[in-house]
Amino acid sequence: MKRSLIIWCIVIYAGLFCRISHASWYEVTGSSAIVSSEKEARLHALEDAIYKAVNFSGADIGSISNLRPLLESERSEYQFSNSEVRYIIVDDVVKRGGNIFVKARVDIYPSATACHINQYKKTFLIGNIDIASPQQAVMGQIYSVGDDFATVINRQLDKESASFISVGTTDFEISGKYPERLKMIAGDTGAQYIMGGTITDLTATIEQNLLSKDQTNRQFALELTVFDGKTGNEIYQKKYREVAVWPFARTSKVDTTSARFWASTYGTMMLRISRNIMLDLESEISCKITLPEVIAKWDNKITIDLGRIHGVEAGDKLKLWHTGSFIDQRGLPRNKVSETDVTLTVSRVYENEAELSIDQPELASSVRIGDVMHKLL
């Protein structure tokens, strides 16, 4: 009895130790420029600190989007459930040089089942971002700010995203009015998703001060839409709006590709929006299943359209699904996907493609180009 009690205590202690060993505290400092209020700047600085901690820890950055509404109250401690971020302690808030700096400790418990761990990376094509009212871009002559912002989003997904990789930008019009065109563009570029957007507000207001120089505040509003490259259908839409100080002379021409612009208060605000776009996509789309497609077949082997950059590794196991189409009773074309008993093993990996061997040679004849598959966990 005594021996059993000792063993039971050891088991409990080991379980507690394992749980503690996986959780870690990260001490980070986030910053944000003060624009509309110190309260809003504190919120942005705290978000910046959390992003740094979560990104460094390897946890799911998509979980940050769900925390934003809970951070709006000014507290020194925050506790969360059902999140990899368990606890936040704000140690210090400092105002210096027109900026707010928040020093915080973040308790993170990374999950081994996060979507960016279990799924292959999804490919995005970034469409150029139009300006709804070009006359609003007269101040600074920033007519190309939309295209330059698309390049920033492209770089953001390519360098910092855990679940996505960008295949570049395109000059083609990205519109839900032409789903067949979107499918063709996606097929030509190898994109699973296509992003389009429109800047709807670039207006400015002047804040007049008696004892100091007048301040120009400028809006930045963006409507973002994501389309599925396989169907051409819209799957996600969100609007973003921020305001920041416009630090340039109202009559000057501003180069929106320059480091001077992106290091300014206005450029920093746009960079924060680009990061929020990435985090929202991580939250909303990262868990959608990634479906590699059969693009070539010979003997007992096939080639798929995902490779090393998407996270494919030799030895991965995948299950095959047949794809097809039919016309419904209303005369509308429909797609269908049917599960099969065919499994495949990755034998060779290239940059953007991979070779797989069919595990059941007797079923090899049923595999067709255009079939899709999913990774077995």
C-alpha cells in the first residue's frame, strides 16, 4: 500500500512538472506612437508586446486576434482561458518622445495541435490595392500607396506568417464579379487564395493649436476581401480603419516606397494594419484544410503542387480524394469530392513540388490529375 502511494505521488508530480515545463514566461517591451489618445497608444503597444512574445515562442499567432477586444480595459493583469496566452502582467508603461512603451510579462502555453503545425502552408496571391477616390491622394501625391501597401502585405505573409506563403502580387483586377477569371489567375500562379482590397478613405483633418504647430491627422480605411482560388468565391471580408499624424508638408510629394515614409507615424500605422491583416488571416483561414493537387502521374508515382516552402517533408502520409463535377437540377455546375482508400507517401521534395508513391499499387489506375489529398496526422 505504501509503495503504491509513493508511485501515485511520483505520477502526480511528474504530470505537474510536465505541464509546468511547457509553459514559459516571456518579458517583452512593445511600443506605439501616440496619435488620438494615450489609451489607444497603450493598447497598440501592448498588442505589439504580445505579438513579439507569441512569435518568439512559436505559439499560434492567430490567437492574438481573439485577445484584442479583451485588452481594451486598462489593467495591470490579464488572464485568459482557451488561449495559448494564459496570463499577462503589465510591469511598466512609459511615455517618451511621443511614444508609449509597455513592458510586460506574458505566460504562454504553446499547443502541439495548432493549425500551423498540422497543416501545410497555404499560398496567397496579393492583388494591387485600388484607391476608391484618387482625389483623396492629392495631398502628398500618394497615388501608388495602394500598390506599395500590397507589396508590404506580400512581404508580411512571406516573412512572418506561420500558415501562409505569398506567391507574389498581380496587376490583374481582383473582383468577385468574375469568379472564372479568379480561378484562372489562381491556377496560373499556384495560389490557393487571392486577396484584393480597396482604400476607401485617405482624407485629412487639421488640428489647430494656439501654442504649437498645427497637426495634420490623416485617415486610412481599407476594405479587404479574400477569394478561394479553386472556386472563385468570396470567403472572407474585413474593414480596417486607423488615423495617424501626417508628418509631411501638405504641398510636398511623398515617396511611398521610401524608408522615410514607412518609418513615419503614418507609415508605422499602416505597417501595424498589415500585421493585423496577417493575424486576422491566421485566425480565420489557417485552419481551413490545405489540399495539395495531383499535377502529374506516371507508373506508381505522382507529383503534387506543394513543396518544401509549404512545409512538405519526405515521409509525410497523405490520403487521396477524387474530384469531379456535375450539373444540379437547376442547371448549375457543382463540384464534388469523394474520399478514397488510396494513401500516398512523400518520397522526394522540391522547392514548390513533391513526388509521392502510391501505397496501394493496385489502386494506382484510379488516381487522376486534379485529384486532391490531405495530410494524415
